[in-house]
Amino acid sequence: MTLNGDPKKEAWWVIAEFHPFTTEVRGIPANQIRKSWCKATEFRKDLIPRELLFDGNTDAMAAVNMSFAIEGHFDGTTTKQVALVGVFQECAGAKGRFVLIIDQPAGGKPKIRFVSAVRTDRQFGALQKGKDGALVTSACMECDEGSVLKWDRKKRQFDWVPQGDEL
């Protein structure tokens, strides 16, 4: 990660540029998540300088109930799932952020359940638990807004909740 600006003048997540360096996420090759991807790296706290994530001894992300990965049963089944955010790079060079939900069956291989990706120069992303098993995705740590992702029983898939219906 590099900062393209002064973190004393701007929020670090606004000026951060993330550099994906792994070719798989949780055992799933990047090109199986999206065919055009050569690299994909899950955001983790150990990849970000401590002075950016901690205000003294206070974890700034935990203070606002945000995380880079959340485990749960987001579709209501007994299969454990993990929702996570990260940065990808296409083989052609474009970068962006992604949201990924995978099944993590006991003793089995992880299975992609949902992926959403957007090309952007501002790749920061974080998650929060929402109401009724929903996930709230945000590209900012101090925003009061985010996109809500929830299991749609009728469609039998994860889907974005229209703005205004979510909270």
C-alpha cells in the first residue's frame, strides 16, 4: 500500500493505493474469481501500517464495528460463510476493489457464492454486520452510508438492497 498524499491532511483510506500481490484468496485462484484477474489480495490489518489503523491503543475499525472479513451464515443455511473485501488487478493492469462471499464447508473446498467488483483508484473497502444477516459494504471508515448486501430468498442469491430500503 502506498499513500498518494498527506495522511495529516486527508483520510488515509482516501489517499491509499493498494497493490495486490497474491494470486489467490482463501485458496481460490484469482482467475477463478474473475477470468480477467491475475492478482487478488484480501485486505488484512497486518497489511496496513499500524499507525493508520490505530489511534493510540484504539483500533479505529473496531471502534466503528468495521472489519475486512466477517464470518456468518448469511444465506440462512448451516454452512459457514465468510464475506471479505480486497483489491484485484486484471491481467491487463486495471485495479479495483471486490466483495466476495464464499462457503467454507467443514473439510471441503471453499466455494464462491457471490462476487462484486468495481474498477477504481480508491480501493479501500470494509464490512459491517447489518440487520437480519445483511452485510454493509463501505469505501470509507467515517461514512454513514454504505451498500447493503443481503440474501434474497425468492431469487435464491445474494443481491444489493435498493437505497432507502436497507436500514
